[in-house]
Amino acid sequence: MNWIYLMSAIVLEVAGTLSLKLSDGLVKRGPVLLMILMYGLSFFAFSHALKHMEVGTAYAVFAALGTALMASVGMLWFNEPATIVRVVSLILIVLGVVGLNLNSALARN
């Protein structure tokens, strides 16, 4: 269940960041209210994930996958450049998260 909370927190955080982008500098009220709601729900879900996870691993997954997902959204929806360096960097972020999870699993055994 802790992984469900963590993945939910990541998706909600990305939704909050997307709302922030759509708020036009915090001018548009609807996206601002949605941003506040999404960030609040994200931290609620993240706090539940932390009850049963190592904080270092949980935060690394949260930050890395949130970054990778938001960068992907930027490239797909906002026509941000999808350069080779950017794509390889995103792959390295995901590989780093996999490495941290493997390390945590090995340390428990």
C-alpha cells in the first residue's frame, strides 16, 4: 500500500506543478486553486507512504520520478526540446531510482 501512496503522491505533485504552469504566474484563479489542492493531496499521500518506507528511498523516488514525469509532460504538451542529452538524463534519473531501490532491498536481506 505504501507504494500506491507514493505513486499517488508523485502523480498529484505533477498535477500541482502542471496547474502552476497553467496559472499564468498565479493569475488564473482556477489553476491556482487546483494547484493548492493537488499539492495538499500529494503531501497527504506522501506522508502516508513515509509511515512504512525509508525516508531516503521514498524521497529519492518521489523527487526523481516526479522530475522525470514533469519533464516528459513538458516535452509532450509544452513543446519543450527533447534533446538527446535531456532524454539520456531522464533515463539516468530512472536508473538511479532503480539502483536505490535495489540497494534498499539488498540491505534488508
